[in-house]
Amino acid sequence: MAYYVYITTNPAKTVLYIGVTGSLPRRLGQHYDNRGTDDTFAGRYFCYNLL
């Protein structure tokens, strides 16, 4: 299985999030679905835009 290191940012491009996943489309969808929630760092800071 291939793994991917990815970087996402918020719409204002002021915060970065770095992660590792085996399924990039699925993981980006999870980030998008969690936007605005305080449960995760990426959700809290709206980090769902792939760089």
C-alpha cells in the first residue's frame, strides 16, 4: 500500500496541517466534513485546502 504525506491549509492560508494517509481523497473528505469542529486541529482551523 502507498502512503502519502500531505499538507492542507485554511482558506486564509494562515495555518498549515501536515498528515499521512493511505487514501488522499478519503482523508481530504474527512477534513472537509470536520471543518469548524473543535474536536480536531484541522477542524478547528478549517484546514481542508490541499497544497
